[in-house]
Amino acid sequence: MMISVEKCVHCHLCQDKCDFLSKYGIDIGDTEKLKEFAYHCFLCGKCTEVCPVGIDGRGYILDLRRAFAQSNPAAVKRAYKGVFKEKQNYSFRNWSKVTPGSVFFPGCNFPSLFPKTNAEISRVLAEHGIGTIYDCCGKPIAELGDRESEDIIIEDIAKRLRDSGVEEIILACPNCRGHFGDRLGIKVTSIFTKLSELGLGNIIEDDVKFFVPCPDREKRAWIDEIRPFVKGEISFVEGVQCCGLGGCAISKEPEISKAFADKFKDEADGEVMAYCASCTGRLKRNGFDSINHIITVVMGTGENPDTKKSYVNRVLTKFK
Ligand code: SF4
Ligand code: SF4
């Protein structure tokens, strides 16, 4: 049940746990002040997690963005024109290798940062009759509050899948999965589950410390699916709220975004594994080097995120 933001008791727990709220000295319950800063939020969900009353701070801020975008659509499109230009009608879409039955959908950022690993996954899945399609799930547009475009993107992808006879979509990105939810009307599987089913992938003997991406923070469903690939103990980096990429807030709060990587240096104490390409790329870009995506070990590519050529890699997916 959604708890109204008016029930806020101003305990400041959300503020204490969020670098953005603490910078401006506001709680989620400070609704008037929060309106001004809706696009400064990383939509990470930490405030939702810690609220003792059960207020969904992330959902509330997304609603603020939706209300703003509905009454000021041109302003939002102008402020985030790069995002709209690329993602609204995804510029590098490529469905030429769609297969009926099951298909691999790596999203936009995974092939952009891990092109070799993406190619290796596509190669092994193709041996099992599974093709790869390149598209964007639309989450960046949705996070900017453009509800109408969000729905159009989802409906378009669902229709293309239906028309192609796809019954199962295999995802490599926790953002795509969280965003799609059950809205595609077909089976959604993670790449780790599919590799397990096919008996593929390397096993890691050592202990692994994970950074949990925002969309998997609550359920940690991916961890259960990755578990068969890790023989050692699993632990987590708990003290960092976001990689710094969430909510398209980086343009408003570049210092906070950068500071998340600095916090990592204090909290991580050694090598960290992620299972979100965006988190891996953002933390590397912001100077935290001891991180990589676990899929690069599972697939044996040893690839580091290609932060220098990520845009070019994304463009190239159009021609694969
Ligand atoms: S969603 Fe994250 S960044 Fe936004 S207010 Fe909540 S804790 Fe802060
Ligand atoms: S944690 Fe919940 S109750 Fe406490 S200040 Fe934040 S929104 Fe209000």
C-alpha cells in the first residue's frame, strides 16, 4: 500500500542516508522544497528503503517529475535533448537477428561498455538458436517523467516481440528488467539463469563482494541467479547509495555523482563485482578502478568496461 508523503514524521532518516537530500537539508516530507529539486534526485530508492513510515520517496519524486513533464513537456525535452534524441525512438535499434521463441536483449549500455563480452554471449546463444536484438528499454525517458513516451516505447517493444513470435526475452541489464517488469506480457529471464540452464559459464572459486544496483536493491533477485557461478562467500558494499548515474541526475549534481566513487574507495576495501554495466562504467569513469562486471569472468572474456569508446560501440550495434 502506498503511504502518503503527508505522513512524514521528519525523522530525517532519508536525509541522513542520501547525499542529495542532505546537501539541501530536506526530507522527502518537505514537499514544496523538493519540487524544485526533483531532477537532482538519483532515483536510487535508498529513502524508500529506510523510511520507518513506509513512504516511497523514490516513487514520490518520480511523480513530481511526471507532473512537471506533463505541464512543461518542451522544457524537459530541451533540458535533456541528448537523451530524447537517442532514446525516444532508439537511434541504434537493430532487430535483424530476432528469433522466435527466445531472444537476447542486452539493452543499450551493456553492448556499449562490454562489446566483446556481448559478442561472446551472442555467439554462444546463437549456437542454441537464440538471436540478439539491440534496443533501449526506455528507462532513461521514463525517469525524466515523460509518461506518454514511456508507454509508447514499451508498447512498441511488446508489439515487435509479439509479431516476431518471441516468448522469452533474456536480459543482461537489471535496469531493463526492473523497467519492463511484467509489462511485455512474455517470460523475462536473466542472462545468468539462461547460462545456468544451458550449462554454460565459468565458476568463480573465490569470495565475491558485490555492489547491488538500485533496481535490484530490494529483492536482490539477480544475486540468487548469480549464486550458482560463485563458490565462495558473497558479501556486499552497503554504504554507497548509487553508482552516480541514476535518474539522469548527473547533469544537476556532478559533484555528488563523483563523490559516490570516492565513497567506494573507503567502503569497498578491495575488488568489487557489479552485475550492471552502467554501474561498472560510471564508477570506473569516476575513478573507482577496482570494479568489474561479473559476466566478464563468467564468460571468460576478462574485458574491462570500454568507457572511452562506449558511444561508438553503441552506434555499431545498429550494424551487427
Ligand atoms: S531516491 Fe535516492 S537520491 Fe532520490 S531522494 Fe531518495 S535516496 Fe535521495
Ligand atoms: S524517512 Fe520517511 S518519515 Fe523520515 S523524514 Fe524521510 S520520508 Fe519522512
